[in-house]
Amino acid sequence: MALGTAAGARHRDRSRCPARVAPGAAVIHPECLMKSLRALRHLLATTLLALPCAVAAAGPEVPGPVRILVGFPAGGTIDVVARLVAEQMQGDLGVPVVVETLAGAGGQLAAQALKRAAPDGRTLMVAPDHTAVIVPLTVARPGFDSRTDFAPVGMVADYAGALAVSQASGIKDLPGLMRYVQAHPASGGVGVSAPGSKPQFQLDALARSQKLPLSAVPYRGSVPMVQDLAGGHIAAGITALGDFLEFHRAGKLRVIAVTGERRSGLLSEIPTAAESGYPLRLDFWVGLFAPAGTPQPLIARYNAALNKALDVPKVRERMAAVVFDPRPGSPSALRQRIAAELEQWEPIIAASGWVKQ
């Protein structure tokens, strides 16, 4: 019986394998082959199921290349910040991101171009609060409505303003400037970087509240205003702190107050206007926008890339050099800030007697 059983087992084993195998040939047992095929099918199914998750994690494909419009001169602070952001975002998005300058009219040319652009994700705009908030309130036909023609992507940065005086004026601080204005009413003009700008309207409000003969002297840009201030052609000026910094450090003018909520880390010895006893508060910001109608998945993709760029140490360091504070956030936060500032500035501008031009 034992011999018969062993013989039967050998017969069954032979029935599962080829009768003849060439020398050196690999033999795959049918049961092993079936197991391998089942494992392969399972692996493929798992991989295919995981693909949508991987795509979702990366976000939608960006229809590059992408251009970022800037409505202010090349080499200015807005342009510098836009190029910093573009350089970092293109690495994350995987497509070229280029900056295109369309300078003029307080950013109106770039804003109008963004409005005309197809909402396909190929065109964005870096613009300051002046373009998004002040231009619609001061220009009769700006050619765009920032509330309906733009899709906010996210805040890029904010930055404080500052008051500075010429060395020739002999003014040492903000109370000293107020005394100077009282004593020299004909010379009480304060330079501002643009007509119909936040500094102009805040100076007007300050003059009315303090009953001072204080008036704004509008320039076409901060560069000529700062140059005139450093040359002693005007006694005082107000613009972004970063525009004064180099001249202040060189001793060509003196920053006497910052207009933000807190002191600047780069000039910690300079008090805020509020600390000096005057209700002069000016904050500026820069945001990233897409045309209205841009698909929300792309807006979310750009927002994530922007926030990631703003967290890069090199970007933060270079922004700090021009006194910008990176402000990562959501599209809705930027939309809410625009709405709040439109509401805030409309009565201030109306009280100044400004007529839309």
C-alpha cells in the first residue's frame, strides 16, 4: 500500500508539470503563475485607484506659461516684489511665470489688461491697494471694477508709510513738523507720490482735524518726490517707508515717523505717528489677482503656490530689505480687505472735496 501510494503521488506530481523540460529552462508552476497574475492585478488596481488622489494633491494642471502684469515701472518696489513671487511660483507650478510691465495711470493699464484677459489661468496681476481701492474711488472711468472684474488670489505683502523731512528744514520730529507748518504756512506743503492717493487724503484729514495749514504736493511717483526732499526743495514728504530708507541711512533726509500700527524693525528708534500724538495712520498692501471667472481650482492652486513662495527664507529676506512684510492668506481674506477699504476710504475721499476726474 505504501509503495502504491508513493507511486500515485509521483504520478500526480508529473501530471502538473511538463513531461520534458529542456536543460537549463526555467519552470513556472501553473499555481504559482496564477498567484503572480492575481498579485499583479491587485497591484495595478491599487495604483489606478491612487492616481486620482495624487493628481488632486498636486492640484489642477496649470495651462502655462503664465504672465504676471505689473502696472508700475520696472525696478520699483511693486515690480521687485512681483519678480520675487514669479521666480518662486514657477518652480512650484512647473511652468514659466514671467512679469510683464504695463506701467501708467496708477496701475490702470495693467488692470484694464487683466479685465480683458481670458479667465484661463494664463494671466495674473500683482497690484497695490492704490489700484484696487483708491483708483475706483477717484477716477470717473477707470475701465475696471475691482469688486467684479478681478478674482483675488491672495495677499502678497503689506508695508507701512512714513513721514520724512529734509535735513535743511531743521525739523527733528513730528511735533516739530506741525510747529514748522504753523510758522511757515506758505511752505506747509508735504510731498506725496501721486495725486488722489492715500497720503494726500490722510494729510487733508489731518489738516482739518488739527486745524493746520497743511496741504499735499502731488508728484508723479515717489522717486522724484524723494529726490526733491533730499535736495531740500520741499520740507517734508510722505510715502512708503522703503522709498525713504536708503536716503535716511545716507543722512540725506530724516524719517520722523512711521504711519503703521507699530514701529519698523529696520528703524526701531523711529516712533509711530500715533506715539507722537497725531492720528495719522497709513498702511499699504500688494495683492495677486486673476481675471473674474477664472476656475476656482486654479485660483486655489495659485494661492497655494503664492503662500508657499512667501514662506521661502530668501523671499522674506529680500522683501524685508524693501520694508515689505509677507502676508500669506486666502482669496476670501483679500476680497474682504478690498471691500472694507472701499467702505473706509469712500467717506474720507468725499470729505476732502475730491472730484472724480
